[in-house]
Amino acid sequence: MLKRFFVVFLFCCATCGFAQQLGEKNKDSTNVAKDSIKKVEFLKNIGNGFLPFNYFNLDLRYLVKFNQFEGFRTGLGGETNNRFSNRYRLNGYLVYGFKDKRYKYKIGGGFRVNETSNTWVNLSYTDDLQETGSSSFLTDKRFFTFFEPRLLNIDLFHRHITKSISLEHKVSNHLLSETQIATSKINPTYFYNFILDDRVFNTFDLSTAKLSLQWSPFSTFKIIDDKVATVKDGYPKFTLQFTQGFRSILGSDFNFSKLDFRTIQQFNHKNDSKTKITLVAGIAGGETPLTHLYHAYPNNIRKETILQRFSVAGLNSFETMFFNEFFSDKFSTLQVKHTFKAFNISERFKPQLVLISRYAAGTMRSIDRHQGVSFNTLEHVYSESGLEINKLLFGFGLSFAYRYGGYHLPNLEDNMAFKFTFNISL
């Protein structure tokens, strides 16, 4: 527990240091206005996870992290900015895990084909770790938090060496697309065998093609400085991604297909409260190894008492679901989050109450193919509900969640999760 508090304290100190910028006094009104614009731009970059320099933006995601496999993970990364070039970009990172004693890195770059449609061709080479059962959408905007709560307790990773080429293209202001072709060498860091046609695979090669679409039909856009900027986020939003694995192409071992879907709906009420509903679903067919199947984003560690399990609540994770407890090849999750208007107790003390309910269901075909990892399936609906009281002190708050329904556990305490939250905005 002390280790987790130390990690959180370290992140808070680092981010607070980055977020501060000293102003100068006794300037005329013109300089004050210029400095104000610079400060806004600086804080915008910091909020997006970058520390800007002249031709290069330092990526704050790679400075310090912690997980159960690597221990502390630290390094440097970043990307070139518009001062370097409007047509070309370079990006990459180099990090080191102190527990597994390995370097990980990525080298990438891209060039713009068409400015009007913001069409880019990107290439990359990556040697890193990825959480088994995790999935993401190519079209997701860069998402940055000062620290990632779930990452602290993840222990099931697979190493991948991936070469990829992708094409970003804005079909319209409301529809974004990205296509990627990649080859990967997968090596689980844990004992795992995938049984297929009387063959046993503990490492394998994959060749995949992905198509991702993000549709925001109700968002409002405006031309600012000759660029399209989002003026208002409209809901609902939809994201769809198709993945195809090809067997025997460039040495690939498996043939499989995946279809992932997400929709987000948000209702903004007149009393400054809001209700957010998120539906995520995925289906994998064919010869899909566990590394590329689905978990439901669990965030609970296996300790005996509720105090030993005390950690940090995630943003969209199941707080009472234990890590590696469930895997699925067909799953769906539904999350409903209602955020009340902040309590205006004083100028500096404005806590906020959030009510949350989460549900998950899934199945697994050919479960005997996966050997070496013990897990359950989600044929019955998994349910948890709880609350958060955020921004109690320096961005910290508290959360409580309770597990009930089809996967309620015999020991009452095992169904409870008591954690703290961390929310800060620039």
C-alpha cells in the first residue's frame, strides 16, 4: 500500500511542477495579452500531455509509470511540432523497466498527403509490452491523464514487436477514419499455451489489417486559423473497428476476425449535472489467442481484506472485478454515470458526487484452447454500483463500489471496493 501511495505522490509532485508557470510583473498591456495567450497554449499542451519546446514536444506519458511486471518504468518520448514541419513528423520513446530490466521503445514518423482532408501516412516500429485482453480504437484521440490508475496493479502483459503502416483520413468533419496494416511477434511474459490443430503455440506471429471509423454526427465544428476545430461535443458518438488476422501471410500463424463497437451518450441537465452512458461491445471469431481477446477492464487486486485492496479507482473500470478474473471472445459492457453539480461549500472546496452503475456480459467458445491461465466467463450479467465523492483535497476523493447479481461472492467483504479517486484539470 505504501508503494502505491508513493507512486501517486510522485505523480502529483511531477504534474504540479509541470503545470506551474511563473508570470512576470510590470508589463504593458500588449505584453500581458501576449503572455496570456502563451500561458493558455502552454497549459493546453500540458493538459494534452506535452511539454512544448521549440521544434519538439516532450511526451509526459513516458516520464514515470508503475505496474506489477515492470515495477517503475521511466524514460523519455515526444514528437515534432508544427514549427519543425507542417508536412512531416517524427515521434518515438525509449523507456526502461527496473523490475524486468528491459528497454522498450518506439520509432515512428509520418507525412501528410492532403491538408484539406488531414490525410497522413504513418510508419512505426515498436518493441514494448501490452496488457493481455486490452483493446483500443485507432481513431481515439490522444487521451492523457496525470497517472493511469489501472496500470499500478496490472501484471498480465505480453511483449510485442510490431511494424505498422497506417493511413489517417478525415472523410468529413463528422467522420474520421484510420486504416492500419501490421505484423507482430507476440511473446507472453506469463506461462500460456494456445492449442490449435494439435499444435502448441507459446509465441506466435500475427499479420493484421484494421479499419477504424469514428462518427460524431451531432458535434459542431468551426474554422479557426485555417484549421477545423471542435466547438461543441455533440452526443451520441459512435466508434466502429474491424480487425482481420491473416494466416500464412508474412509468416502469420492465425486467421481471425474482430469487430469492436462503442457508443457514448451524454445528457447535460439544466442544474449543471450530467448523465453519461457508455456501451462497449466486441466479438472475436476464428483462431484468436488470449492476448487478443477481451477483458472488461477490471481494477481490483487479489488481497484478503478490503483495506489491503485499497488503491486508486479508474475512470471506466470495474472496481470490484479482480484482475484476470474474466476473459471473453464475445462481450459487452454498459456504464451509467451521473455527476451532480459540485457542492459550492467555499471558493476552494467544491466536492462533487457521482453515482455509477456498471454491467458486463460475455461468452467464450473453445475455452480449452487457452492453457496456463485460469479464468472465468461472463455468461451471467456482472453488476456493480457505487459512488464517488471527488475533489475533496488537492484533486483527491473517495469511491465505494459493491458487486451484486450473478457474480456476487460468498464473503460479503469480497464484494466491496473502497478506493480513492484523483481528478485534476488545467
